[in-house]
Amino acid sequence: MGRFLLDEIKAPGARALFAAETVKVKRRPGCDVSSVVIRTGCREEEVACDRLLIAAGPWSPGISRALFPTARRDLPIHADTGSYSMLFRFPQITIKPDCRNKSVVLRSEGQHSLQLMMRDDGLVHAATVPPVTLDLGSAAANGRIERIGDDLRALEAEIQSLLSVPSEVVLRRACFSPVTESRLPIISQVPSAWLDSECNGIHDDERRSEVFVLGGHGYWGIAASLGSGKLMAQLMLGEKTDVDITQFSLESHSA
């Protein structure tokens, strides 16, 4: 799907920049966006821009703060440390065929749980959702969180204690999931008053900027990406969206 999307982007002549950072937004009178300055390595270039979409997952709030430093509000997207997961091998246990590809919940506390899944290859996948949110800054390189190693070791010890069976860890991993407090995504145009308290005295929350935000899907980002992208394209083009997206607006998340 990733290759398909990249080909679709390039087909009409668009460029896809990798390892690039948007470092500055230039504005017209009235606070509409006129261009963005993009840095790739040591090189900077200015790209004309009349509509700007911020869709950087858990880094979206940091990018918004960097581009609009006098913004009156932050984007309400948080970086949940996502799913801590491990693959275990239990040398003394043979998983029966009828137990494979089945999961069991060992612990559940609200939205946070500890689950095991028996895989076809004989390994056991263990995952948990820790109740932690992080500020990752404005770039992926800033997301080095030392405590994750400690949390993964704690998860390993907890699973081994619960099962009381010798085990070997094959893989440890963690991901950052963009979430909102309501657990609903944001598919929204940004009110001008959110962006800049110095916006020529404009403080009317009803006035819309040409800045948009898409994010906060949590674990469903990849699954919902194509539908969310279509809705966002319709919104940015001023078309009627296929479904009502009122509940995904920034105003709904700030209520």
C-alpha cells in the first residue's frame, strides 16, 4: 500500500521529500499561509503553499508549535507510547495447533490491558498499552525516550512472573501512537484564532485558516488512512465530505 500511495502522489508530478523538515511558514496579510520553508540536510528551499496540512502523527503538536510559535492553543494530539510488545519463545511448552492464532487477556485495567497471542510459528506475542503520554517535540529524531527500555524490561518480568515458565525473548519493541483524549481522530480545518494570537487582531473562532490537521487515530491509523485521506482531501478542496465529520473537528475535541 505504501508503494501504491507513493506512486499515486508522484503520478501527477508531485514531489515526495524524505528526511525533510518544515522549518518556517510565511504568511500573507490576514494570516493565510503563502509558503513554507523546507530543510533537507543543509539545504533550504521555499515552496509556495496556499493550504497546509499537518499530519505528522504524534509529532503534529510539536510541528504546529514550531511553525506557529504564538499559537493560542496546542493541537490536542498526544503521543501515547503505544503498544509495548515482545515475542517470547517457551522452550518447555509446545503450543497445540488448536490454540494458535488465539489470544488471551491476562490483565485489563480500563483501556490498558496485557494480552498474549499464540502464533503459528510457535512464538508467543505479548503486548500491553501503558498509560503514558509523551511530548516528542517537532521531529522524529527527538523521540529518544530512555524510559522505554525500563518499561520493556518490566513487562518482560511481569509476563514471566505471571506464567512461571522459563522463556526466551526473541524481540522487544515499542511504538508511538497519536491519540486524543476522546480516542476519536481529528479531521479538521483549523480556526484562525487557534493559530496566532497576533493575527491582525482577529480572534473570531469561526474564521477558518488555510491550515488543516489530520491525526489522532491511535492504532487504527494505517487501517483508516485511505478513508481519512479522502475525507481530508474533500475538506481541503471545499467539497462536501462523504460522511459527517463534525465529531472529528478541533472544536469537538476542545469541548
